[in-house]
Amino acid sequence: MVLQPATVRTGDVYLVLDAPPDGTLTFIARQDTESATPGPLSDADLARLRHGDTFHTYSTSLNAGGCDPSQNAEDRGKVGPCGNVMKVVVGPGAYAVTGGGPDPGSSSGEAASIAVLTVLP
């Protein structure tokens, strides 16, 4: 997973799934309780996340390619159920992005491949 750019300013951020056109993109933030507002991850959160520990995290996913081929082609570059763009609103700090589902670590304890999105004020 590669983020370009990996550092952005606070506010609306658009994550674009570049390839494959039918892949999955997951955005992960910290969330202490179900009713809490998601926020940035600490270094300890990121370390746990790399080993599959999703406790106190919030995730939202984009599953591009979930529509028929003509709808996927028509909505490429757009936010929506058939598009390949996800909008997230972020504050300063670190957030994780994976190329798969919200459980990035493996049960064998191997480190998962995640990209860190750094958000500046």
C-alpha cells in the first residue's frame, strides 16, 4: 500500500483506489467508544494494528468494483457505491490505510502492510 502524498492538511481528504480497479481500501482511526468521534492513532495504536489488534479502532472501507463493469467504468474517479474514491474528514495526527479489510494483521503475529496518513494542522 502506497499513499501519495502521505502527508496532508486537516479537513476533507479524498482517498483514491488506483489499482486494481476492483480492490478494497480501508481507512482506520482510533475510537475509544462506539459513540466517540474517531480520531488519530497513537504510535502504540499503529504498532498494535500492524499485528491485527483492532481494539478501540474505527474503520470504513471502499470496495471498488462492486457494481457491474459499465457502472464501475462510469463512476471511476467519483465518490459513491460504484466509484473508487473515498472521502474522509480528518484532524491532525496519524491514520492507517490498508489495501484490504479492517483486520490488517495476521493471526500468525506477522506485521501487516499498512500505510500511515499523516495529517498536519
